[in-house]
Amino acid sequence: MMERYRHLHRIILMVVLQGGFPGSYSQDWAITLPKSIRALRGSCVVIPCTFTLPRGNKDFSLDWYKEKFLFDKIIFSQWDPSDVSEGYRGRTSLVGNEPNSCSLRINDVQENGTYYPYIHGNCDVSLTANYQCHKVQVTVSDVPNEPAIQIPTDLTEGERTPISCSVEHTCPPSPPTLQWNRAGYKLTDRQQSLKDGVWKAETVMEYLPSYRDHGAELECEATYPNGLRSQRRVTLNITYSPKNVSVVISDGKKERKEGDAVSLTCASDANPAANAFTWYNNKRDGTVELREEQGRSITVTVGRGRETFSCTARNPLGTGNSTLSELQVLYKAKNVTIKRKDEVKEGAALELECHFSDYNPPTTQYSYSWYLNGNPVNGETGRILQINNITESHSGTYSCNVQNGAGPSYSPGFAVTLMSAQTGEELPTSIILGGGAGPVLVILLPLGLCLCLRNRKSQKGGESGGRGAGANVQNSQPTESPYTALQTRDTAVYYIIKPQIHQQNRSK
């Protein structure tokens, strides 16, 4: 009630003064303040205000009012703080060090309103409350302003770049704090007055781009005094030279067969994408550039052993090299031959060994099969074929087949011919011969045996009686089939001696 009385008293006083001395007070007054300002609920707001006094007027009293029907509220009083409306006591104060400042700070803003400063005589008043004062409309919002991020469109890896985050507000004594979600260098915080009571809080970070951040989100968060937060995010676009270069096999299989065609791709992580490629075949005796292969994807035919490839990817920013990618090339056994395991002695078995000198994968991954005159020898699947008590049925041409993941390989034919222990003549055999080699072997084998027997007789000149049974062994050239293995042979001879038969012939 007292507040309303005082306010009415001031109005009457101003009417009397202005009526008696028209324009004496208002003529030289000048007040500057914005027409509107935005405030965040629960935060503070500073209404900027400046004024000039009439000439010769040094004494004045400053009050701030909030418009209300019939009787406006005093929300700040420089003359008598007890006149301040109860809801604004302790929440309002003047800010600014300038002598002509009438700026008002309101803490914990909660409601919209129209406010104006009152200095005795600065505006016209009447009993009908038709004031012609400079007023400001304060609009309260529950939504905080979002920060803005200033960043170049393209960042280059390794080049330090300043980026900034800023947010506008109207509470300069307690501005919002700004925080990045990524580390940077030389962080700088500053605040700048814009216009009409709006301020800008800003933080500047020196950022070192990394290719790992490409496509990631950069976030700046503003935290206001009332605890509210707002964020702004941008997606980083960082240019960089090729990284993580690797050779990719089209179907992912690193185990290949000799002669296979393999598709390889030079994969890389680059921005912009790599547009030039160089391929290399890394051999034991050095690295060879595949000059005819320049694309991102190539097709190569693998040879024997290990094939190791690498590539180089390039873009306008630089070059990246891949690690070595090794292909394990499987190939069939090479130089397959049959060899005697031991010398054949009285009562010993004839042992044949399937031998080869060049292979991949290791021998533990091989299987074997044996053939006599082109027919499988049942039950014989080992590398060594053992023949006990040789008879006519064991005479013929043997071959072995070596099988691995790359395919089969056949040995040349290995001929075993038995000779009669009583007559010294060759025992009849049924050897399957392939192609035109049959007639040739029919002629050559007896001649070879006769020559061997003559040499034997000349060495045993003083002996008489029956001859020991013998095995004539012949070896042919490499082939890929147990049937063609019988076509050509080299001559190698060994004998099976049977002493008991020899003694019986002598006794006769």
C-alpha cells in the first residue's frame, strides 16, 4: 500500500512540475536502451542502458519499473531500496562503471515483462498512466541458444587449424561455459559485446587433424548458469594420404595351385580415394615391379612355390605402401622316380621306393598308389612297396603315383624281369606296353639279358651247373600316366642269387 502511495505521489509531483514548467525537465534528457531483449529462464539478463543529463543537472535518482496495470512495480530504486517490489528485492542491481550507465541486471529471470528506467523528468507522465518513456521488452525462453562452430570445410591431416565455438547470450557476468569433445592446443576463451544487450562467448581451439577423426563428429557443448545445456555437432572432413594399404585376395583363399589365376585388389583408406597404383612381385632375389599392371585390381597367374605381392597406393596428398601378402602355391610332385631301398640278398624282400625331390605342400599331405603293368597293386598305398618271395607274377613294369592337393604325378616305368635259376633264361612275363614301344622292348629286353648273362658267364668261367634266378630292372623317363610309363626305359640290372638251387645243379 505504501509503495502505491509513493508511486502516486511521484506521478502527481511530475504532473505539477511539468505543468508549471513545460519541457523544463524532459527537454535535455536522453536515454538509450534496446527495444527488446531475450533472456533464459533461471539465468540472468543485463539490460544495457545509458543516459545524458540536462545541462546543469547533476543530482538525480534512478529507478527501474516494470509495467503493471494502473500502478507499475518498482524493481530497482537507487533512492530508496525499500521501495522495491518484494519479488525483485535482492535480484536487481546496476552494472557498469560509466557515470552515465543505467544498465540493469536481473537475476533468476522468470517472467516476460516490459521495463523502463525512470529518472525524474526523463519522460512524460500523467494520472492516466500514459507514460512516454523508453521501454524494453524482456522475453523469457526455456530453450538455450545453440552454439555455432566455425571450421574450414576441408581439413588436412597434420596441419594445425584454429576452430571456434561461440554462443550468444544476455548474461555477461555469468556467461555459458563451452567445452569440446576432442583435445586441442592453445585453448582461448573470450567474450564480446555485440549489440542491444547481446553478447558472444567464444572458445578457440588449435586442432591437429588426424585421419582417424575423418567422418567423426566434432561437438561443442554450452553449459548455462542455470544448468541447462545445448550442443552443436559437425562432421569432420579430413583429407589424408593413403593409410592401411593392403593386398586383398578376391576370394580370401591364400592357398593356390600352380597355374591358378588370382585376382588381387590394392585396398587403402584415403581421402580423396587413391587414384594410382603400383604392383610388385617380391621374390627371393629381389622385388620386381609389375609394370603392365597399374590398376587397383589385377589378375596374376601364380607359379611354383611361394608368391608374394605388394602394392603402392597414391593420391594427391601422398603415397602408402602395403605389407607383403603371401600366396602358398601348391604344385604336384616333381622328378618322381622309383629307387631300390636296399640291395636284394638271399631271403630279402625287393623294396621299391617312390622318390621325388620337389614338392609343396609337405610330404605329410601326400598319398601314394602303385601300379604293375598299368594295373593298381591292391593294398599298397605307402611310399615304399615291399615284395616278398619274388615270383613270375611279380615280373613287369612298376610305376608309382604321388597325389597331393595340386594333383597326381607319375613316375617313369621301373622294369623288373626275373630269370630262371635252372636255365638262366628269362621267365615269360605279361607286361602291358603302351603305344609303339612294345615291339621295341620285346627286341631290346632279350638282347640286354643276353649281354648281362655273357658278362656273368665270363666272370664265373670256372663254375658249372644252374644259374641263379635274376631280376632285370629298367627305368624309364617321367610320365603322367601308369600306362605311358612303359614306353621308354634306361637299363639298370641287379640279381637275386639263390645258392641252394646252384648247389643242386653242381651236384648233378
